[in-house]
Amino acid sequence: MNQYVIKGGNPLVGEVEIGGAKNAALAILAAAIMTDETVTIENLPDVRDTNVLLEALSGIGAIVERIDAHTVRITGATIDTLRVDYDAIKKIRASYYLLGALVGKYKKAEVALPGGCAIGSRPIDLHIKGLKALGAEVDISYGLVSANAKKLVGSHIYMDKVSVGATINIMMAAAMAEGKTVIENAAKEPHVVDVANFLNSMGAQIRGAGTDMIRVNGVAKLHKTTYAVIPDQIEAGTFMFAAAATKGDVTVKNVIPKHLEATTAKLLEIGCEVEEFDDAVRVVASKGLHHTSVTTLPYPGYPTDMQPQIAVVLGISEGTSVVTESIFENRFKYVDELTRMGADIKVESNIAIITGVAGYTGARVSAPDLRAGAALVIAGLAAEGITTIDDIHFIQRGYERFEEKMRGLGAVMELVTSEKDVQKFMIKVS
């Protein structure tokens, strides 16, 4: 099993380039099969989730050509099955985007219920409600979601709860429905906007993405396009908090600063200096950091995917902080691991009460999910001594060349594949 091994204590200093947004890329890859023409997607993150989805697209007959690590061409004309089995997509949550894409184009699909990180209940009832409102019959049996429609017809759909996945799925299906669809109480996340822009570049007619009301005029067919995925706000935020935790000075490049406003606001609150440029953000942590309170909320609120990272920084900040998780109920599974490194955190229901300690100490810990795993890397970088992180396959789902990028900022960190490699690392850094 691959591991990260880290010798902490070095401030991170320098510049780091951010890749394409994983969450946008997954939906865009699914939507790319909605035309028979060839679609070129650029700035694609080369991470496990996108690679699994590309394999799934090949598995249903689409032609997938990898031009380079970050560019792919997809042709959906050769799709020969509308069934996506569990083995193809069990590792990722975003498999459900194939439901909206296939039903939109072919009016039929069978997609296995998704996997991904076990951070809490993520039911697909809103996805099903939306597809039914457009005229599909939907059934769940034998672990598969099946949807069939003679035709899709535009509808007025009110989302009972803000859901990024359901908003995107319904938007994809509605793009090729007859007539007009209105999605009310829609998610406003940047990747919702990116998927809408991508579909529009293929000839869809979608307005209002980024607001709570999206209007879709259905079209009969979509066409080829070349499209670049937006930068990953969560990867960017992770490096910003790594700078804070290690008392560093990091410039995060190739970002959209507006997408980072909630993260930036919290960094300023706890005592960091943040400088914004057109496509970069610099974070400097030259002074002691102090406590704050944070509640995760749908965009433009503080993102749930950045909750473990800020908790790690607050754990070594002065005073008592309160972190409230309002999106997922199992998002504090990293707390036990962080406690092994010396953190003082008490969890009551969906609230973590964090009392700042002088510092972390290295330990052997395990990544319970993607973002928590990245947060444990941050803790290891800030800790005194050696930290070994198991189950890094979670981290590799969403961070490309994570250890290389960290080393570029001065981190002493390696990806190792055996206990022997760990011993070699220990000798090298001692």
C-alpha cells in the first residue's frame, strides 16, 4: 500500500500551479458524450477520479483519446451500451452524472449506484425527482438506477435542498428535452457554472447558472467543442491552508480569486496576510494565528470540502474555535487521527470544538477520505518529527502530483511503497 512519509517543520515557500477542477471535470466528461461529434477537453486534472470515469466512458463504447496528461478527446457516436456497471465506477461518486447525460441524449440509461468517500449520506432522490419531472420513469433495483423516457419534456423543478449533483444532472438532461425547464433553488457552485458554460459551448441554451434559478431551453442536438476546465478551488484552498499551518509564504497560481473568497476571508480572520492578483493568491503567515468560528454552507458560503483543512490550522492556533459541519454528517472522521498527532478536539454531533495546542507531533495516521487525507498531510507538514499517512489512494482521487507540488514549496515529503522505503527516508532526513 502506498504511503506518504513527511518530515515536518519546514515553512512552505514559493509558487504552486493549480490544476483543473476535479468536480467540474467529472461532470464535463460525462456531458461530453451528449454529442456524436468529437469534444476536446483541456486543463483536465490527471487524478484517479477522472481516470476512472474515462475508463467507464470507454467501457460503454465512447472513443477516448488521451492527447496528453491534461487534454482528452471524446467521441460519443460509438456508444454501444447504455448500462454502466458497478465495477466500472464503484470508486467514484460522480458516476451519477452519466445518468443525466445518457438519459438526455438517448432517453434511456442504467447506471450503478455510486461509491466515493464515505463522508455521509448523499441520497440521489433529488436526481430522481428531477428526471421524473422531465418525463422519465425511474427505478432502483439490483444496485442500478434505471431511467426510461419516450421523450423528455421541460418542466418547472423546485429543489427541496441545494444539491450540486442534482442541479448538474437535471441541467444535462433538460439541455436535450423538448421545451423550457426552470430549476429553482439551484446550486450556485463554480463547477455548476462551468458545466453550463461547457454545454452552451456545445449548443445548449442555459441561462442563470451561478444563481438560484437556472433556465434551460432544450435543443435537439449538441455539437463538438473545445473547452478548458476551470481551476480547482479546493486544491487551491488546500495549499493556502498549508501555507498558514507551516507559517509559510505561498503564491497559488492559475486560480480564480473570486471562487476563493470564503477561504480567503477565514485566513484573514485568523491572522494571515492574503494578497490577490488577477489569477493568483499569495498567503503569508508571519504572525501567530488565532481562533475563529466557521460553518460549512453551500456556495458562496464556506465549502464543506475545505472543512478538514481549516480544522487542522485552527488546531494549532491560539484560543478555542468552533467548526460546524452543516452538509455531511460523517465529515469529522479525521479527528481521531489528528488527536494522535496532539490535537485537542471534541466532537458533539455536527460541531467540533477545537482548543489550540502549541504544535503537532508526527505519528502514523490513516486518511479516512479525500479532503481529510489532504488535511492530515498539512498537519504532518506542520508537525515536529515524522508523519506516515496510510490509505493515500483517497488523496490521489483528487490531488495530482501532491507530493511533488509540496516538495516544490520546500516540503520534506515522499510517496513510498514499502516499509523499507520508510526506513530509507528516516535515515535520509535524520
